[in-house]
Amino acid sequence: MSSAQLIGDWHALAVLFVAGVVPNQIWRMLGLWFGGGIDEGSELLVWVRAVATAILAGVIAQIVVEPPGALAGVPDSLRYGAVAAGLVVFLLTRRSIFAGVVTGEVFMLAGKWWLG
Amino acid sequence: MALPPLDSPQWNSPWLAFGWGLRSVTQTILTIVLFVTYLGIGALAHDTHFSLLWALASTLFVWAGPAQIILITTLGSGATIVQSAIAVTVSAIRLFPMVVSVLPLMRTPTTKRRELVFAAHLTAVTLWVECHRFLPLVPRERRIAFVHGLGCGLVSVCLVANTVGYFLAANLTQTLGAAILLLTPLSFLFSTARNSREVADVVALVLGIVLYPLAAKLSSGVDILVSGVVAGTIAYGVHWWREVRA
């Protein structure tokens, strides 16, 4: 592996800073700044937490609905089926994350294998 | 491993608390989930021609799995810096309420804001989830040190995973690559669902998933924000309505 692959160029690292680091740290530091006066059990916090959960849910849906990279090569039905199968097992196993993830993966890999 | 009782001398120094935080990394299934997710991010970075240093720097300084995946996939698919920055900024909005809700768990009446800067940086979905689980078992005046330990442990695990994933990438087939990318939505979905104890959390999660494809049809550029605020507000409405009736 070459040093270019290991280290890369400064331009790419500058892009990381502008498009990756700053957009994330802005929200964290705003949270630090404005969170100071907010009480743990306040109604505003219940709303804010609900919005945070819903935005994360949106990211989950986005990766499945508009998949990146190699996942785009998996048919829609297999991706949705994998999430659905994982969810069923997750609920049946009294919320075992491990069982849900493994089921989803096995469903997708088995489907890929079966479809050829 | 169980954490010592709240009045144990094991909590007498911040360094001991840091150590307990570090060791707590071994007490959660989410560490394995994170390891595999970051294995995927390392592989994705390799396949989209980013350097290993770049991948490690993104984990250290961005420290948000979804944002890193969005950044790598958008830049890798030819988006401009501005387009990527907008997508990442929107995905990162959820860090704001996470930081707002998690920092009060660590604050004491004498805590200065600057003492919470590093804890705020370490806040991401896994730490947020685990803080709600672990912090009630930690004496309040040692919680910041505990979170520093927990966060540093998780970051270290992910840096190792990135490196392993990066070197594995050359050998991963298309199908295995897809399997690793699928781990991200599965693990985030189930870990969030497991921690949804109140009705408002469940409604927010379900509606957030259902509304995103509808919001995406608007192609507003801030689809996730639209579906998130709408779904979250409806979830809050359900919570409010139940409180009023009770």
C-alpha cells in the first residue's frame, strides 16, 4: 500500500474539515451552549428528543430507500425484506439487537444467494 | 463486570471513574455493532478512494456514523463540497437535541460549560443511548470522567475497526460489501427501538421512517429535516395528549 493511499492529500483533508467536521461540531456546540438552562424533564426536551429520534429514523430509511455504494446492487425487495425480517425477530426475542441484526443480514445474504 | 455501588471508594477519583467508563465498553452489544459499522466505513472509504488517514481523521473529528457515511457516499458520487456539507449538516442536526438531553445527566450545580466540551464532542447515538443506561449507576460528580472513558474506549474501537475494514476492503466481494453497509440501518434501527421506552419515542421512530420516503418526494434538499420535525412534533403531540388525559 502506497503512502498516497495511507495519507492522501491535504485537499481531501480540507474537504473533510469543511463538509464533515464543521457541520457536526456546530450542532454539538450549539447544544452545549443552549442546553445549559434546560431542565432534564422539561417539555421542550421531550419534543427535542422526539425530533432527534425521528431524524435518525429518517437516516435509517434513507440508507435503505436510497442505498449507497455496494448496497445499491441489492434489489429493493431484499433490502426491505431484510429490515422487516430483522424487525420481526427483534420483537419476538424481546428486543435483542443482536438477533435482529443477524436475521436481517442472513435474509439479505440468503436472498442474494438464492437470486444468484 | 458490574459497576461498583454509588458509595464505593472505587468512585473516589476521576481517573478511577475514567477507567470504569473505559471498561464499560465491554458491557454493551453496541460496541460490536459500532465495530462492524466502522469496519464498513473503513471499507467504504477505501472503495471511494479516500486515504486511511482521512478515514481515521473522520472518525476522530466527525464521530458520527451516519454523517461519515453520508459524507463519503456524497463526495464519492461526485457531489460538490457545498452539497455534501448541506447533507451532513442536516444529518447532524440530531446531535443538537442529543447533546441538549445528555449533558444535564452529567452536570452538577458547579459544572463549568468548558468542562463539558469534550463530552459534547463524544456525544453521538451510541454514547447517547449508553449514557441513559449507565449514568444512573454512576455518582453524579464522576459522570463526566466516566463519559470521557466510555467515549475514548468507543473511539478507539472504531479506529481499529476503520483500519481493519480499510485493509479488508480489497478482498470484500460486492455482496459482502453490501452486507456490511446494511449493518448500519439495522443496528441503528434496533438500538433506537430498544431504548424507546415511552410512547413518544416509539411514535417518533415509526413515523420518522414512514414519513421520510414521503418527504423525499419533495426533493427539498432538507427532506430528513422535514420528516424529522413533522414526525417528532406529532410524537410530542401524542405525549402531550396522554399527559393531559392522565
